[in-house]
Amino acid sequence: MTFTKELTAGQQEMLMVRARRRNILCQALSILGIFFLCVFGSLCLFNDSYFLGSILLLSAFVGLVNLYILKRSGDVERSARVLSCILFVLSISLLITGGVNNTGILWIYPIVAVNLFINRFWPAVIVFGAFSASSILLLFTPLRDYLIASYSLTETIRFIISMLALNAICLVALRSEEQAYRTIIQLHDDDIRHMAYYDMLTGLPNRWSFKTNLERMLARAEKEKQRIALLYVDLDNFKQVNDQHGHECGDRVLLKFSRQLWEELRPTGQLFSLQKESIARLAGDEFVVLLSDMKDPLDAGNVAARILSLFDGGFNVDDLSHMIYASIGIAVYPDDAKNPSDLIHHADAAMYDAKHNGRNCYRFFTQEIAEKLQQKQVIEKGLRAALRDDQLSLVYMPIFDCKDNRVVAVEVLLRCHAAELKGIGPDHFIPIAETTGLIKEIDLWVIDKALQTLVNLQKNQNFKGKLCINISGVELHNERFPNQVKSLLSHHNICAENIELEVTETAFVAEDPLCLEILKELDGLGMSIALDDFGTGYTAFSQLIHYPADCLKIDRSFVGDLFSEREARNKMVMIIQNLAKLYDLRVIAEGVETEEQLNYLKDSGCDWVQGYYLSRPLSLSDLIKLLEA
């Protein structure tokens, strides 16, 4: 439907251009015609040519009325027909009367030419035919007795021949104009069609076209009892290409991949049927491949392996080797799904399973994935219900100073009480909230409620510590987030220095300008920033100087391995603490569960600690009791 509307709009735009041209032409000719008709009509009456003068003045009056109606209604087609009739009558009148001193025949040529040009081609042909037939009847039949003017045979033949030649030239020109407009409209329609159905970068069918093709292919496969495999291809690490080399380089990578993808699959006709519409680009770095008439579903795995082979040793474009790969999900009709929407959904789920299993691999849709997909849908439904029905709450994890065991900060933790999420913790529902986009709304809810709590703690318990709030890594690419936080701080009249935002280290992308810009904006508000779960990500030590971080939170897994036999693990706490001292950062150790761990952290110079040994997450009332004690 969208395509049809765009096509019609394009046609209408071209037609409106021509209509405006005809409107201006009709108005200009009417004004000039009325002026000359009044002048020559008056002269004819003055010279006692009452018949011709009356016709000229009457034509001027009709033209004036027609001009007025055109101005009011804008109906150029009707105006052109009336003007054409006036010009036809004038031409015949001049032929009959001969005009002043028998010069009227000379005025017929421009009048007839104008009459043709104000019409479209076929109406002009009718006018041409009508005037030619009328002229021949008046000049070469007994009707010539009704002529007021007299013409010699030579003049008559010369007039007819020259008139036919002039009309033919005018019609040829008019026909050429018609064809030019038709060609322009066709080219415009072709451009609109290409924009609607095809990706502008790669020339492959786009998402809209792909869905149309998929519906058609599934309908045919159902009749012919065929299998169709859908391969959902997503490029891994492609964002780093854009970030490090620019979007133009990224576009060249996508273009080369689309061409190599077609070349790699084209010769495999013996395993399946491949058509031009079988490969499409859905969006960004997401591609799909449709394999129709599959004999064996496992053949789709062979095709996926061949696609992965395109990235062996890196993907070379313009003498640059990019370390990008692909994660591929495969779903088969009718085994995994029987309608287009489910088939795409299942292939997409299999692709994400491939990503979670190390990337650079392919996965078939399985019952296990189906169960995960179903659970994801249940969790998403529960989150939406929780936001709608206010079924979210906060609990508070105290953070203690290693020097005097004083509560110096409180970490805010989210809980969801929707029936669908019973027994499911934040570790499971937060990632789903991130993939569905609900996390932005949840983050703002958490910050708003946390600031409200801090106001009460500062007012009633004289709390001087920090409130630590976890935010999703999604916010590091949300340009609106810093202003939203600033607005909430202003609404609750909270000093930003009392707030610490915690972001997991795995959310950082090296040399990501947008991520760094948002961190700097948040830091500029005056709040501190902590890198949560530090040591589990890929942050280069040298990059810490660029991040506006104030605190490193040692991941609980390293605290748990303090006294393990794995030397590389039990030394991580010491390494992180030394790193923090080097960059003058505060250190918080989380997951403290034994006295032995606590004493080690105190002796090694850790600043703050938290964990079940010291306190479990508390309700607000229990937190208040702890602060008062």
C-alpha cells in the first residue's frame, strides 16, 4: 500500500507540473486574445465590418468569462476546451470574411497553431481534422458561395497545403512533448519502485520486498510440497568497522559482501533453487538467504558453512583486512514454521543463539531455542505488565567503608513482581529488556524512584553517602539520556555529587565516540561513574585514562577466587587494585561472603566492600533501621 501511494504521488506531481504549465498558458493567451479581439473588433465596427466585428467582440466577451471561471475554479481542462472553441470559431470566421482588406487568412496560421498547442495530442488531432475538413468544404465545394471573401485557386491551394504542413509540424511537436512527459513519469515511477523494493546501497531486495517474495514462495511451496530454508545472516564486529574507519568504509564492506554472497551461492543450483530475489538486505548488517526446493534441510548447513568461509583470514576491502565474521541462524519451512512471520522470527532466534555460542558459526532452530524464545516472550509480556501496573520495586544493598565498617553508599537493585516473572531475576530479565527496548523506560523509572528515596534518606536519616544506580549499556548510545538524568536531578533537587552511575565494563566499546561523549556529559553533571564487573570485559588499561571513570568495582567472581588454586584468578584483585591506584580510582569489591575475604580486602587497601557477609539487599524500612543503628 505504501508503494502504491508513493507511485500515485509521483505521477500526480508530474501531472501537476503539466497542468500548471497549461493553466499559465491558457491565462496568458486569454489575456492577450481578449486585448487584440477588443481592438480589432472595434476597428471592424469602425470600418463598417459589422459581422466580423460582432464575432470578434463576442469572442472577447466569452474569453473574458472563461478567464474569470478559470481563475475561480482552476479547471484548466474546461477552460482549454472553451478557448479551443473560441479559436476555432475565429479561424472559420476569418476564412469566411477574409478579415480587413482580405488579410484575415494570414491570422489563421498563428490562431490554429495556438489552438493545437493548448490541447493534448488526441484532442489536437480532432481540432486539426475538424478545421481541415471545414476549410476544404468551404474552399472546394459549392459552400464557397457562402464565403464573403474571394480567393483565387492558387491562393486556396497554397493555403490548404501550408495549413496542412503547419498543423503536421505542430502535431509532431505536441506528440514529442507527450512522449517526453510519459518517459519522465515512467522514469520517476521506476525510481520510486526501486526505492520501495530494493536496497539503495547493495541493489538487493529490501525488507519489504523480501517479505513479499517470502509469502509468494511459501504459498508455492505449500502447493508443491517443498521445503524452504531461511538463513538469517548477521555480521559480527561490523560496528567496529564503522567506528574505526568510517561509514563509507562500512558501506564498501557491505557492498562487497553482498556481491560475494551472490557469487558464492549462485553455482549451487543442484542442491536448491536460487533466484535473484533469494538474497536480501534487511537492515544494517543483516542479510537473509532463501533456499527453495530443499531436498535435505542439512544442505542449508553446507550453504551456511560456505558463507562463513568468506571470512576466513579476515575480510579484505581496499587493502584493509577487517576482522569481521558472521553469525547465521537457519529455520526450515514447514519443519520449524508454517508462516512467513514465524519463519523469520525463528531464524532470527537461531542467529542470536549462534552469537551466544561464540559467533562465526551457524545454528539450526531447535526445540531448545523455541523454549528460550517462548520464555523471552513471556518475560517481555511480564515487563510490559510490570511497567503498566506498577509492579516494580527497589531493594538496597549497603556498601561499607573498609576502614570503619560505616555505610558510605547504597546500591539500588531492581525487583519485578509480575506473575510472568516469578522466580526470574534481573540477570535474566534485564538482557531481554535491553533487546526489546524496554530498558530505557525501566532505567528512567529506577532513577526516578531512587532519587525519591535519596531525598527521604537525606532528610530523615541525614544520610551523607552515595546512591549507586545501575544503568544499562544501551544508554551509552542514547543521546537523550544525559538530559533525561539532568531533568530528574532538577525535579528532585538532588546534588549530582551524591549519585554514582554504575555501568558494566562489557558495555564499553573501544574508541566509540558516542559512548565516550555520553559518559563525559554524565560526568559533566557532577555525578561519579563506576565501571561495574571490572575485569570481565575487554577494556585496555591504557583506555582508562580516556574514560571519565571514578571507581572500579571488582567482579564477585574474582573475590570468590581469592584463595583458589588458580593463580591467574587469585591475583586479579591485587592487579585491579594496583591499576586503580595508578589512575587514582576508588575500588569497591562486591560479592564478599566470608570474613577471610573481608580481612584480605581490608589489608590489601580496598576502599569499599559489599556482599552477603556484611548485608543482604534490604527493603527500605530495613535500610533505615541499619542506618539508624
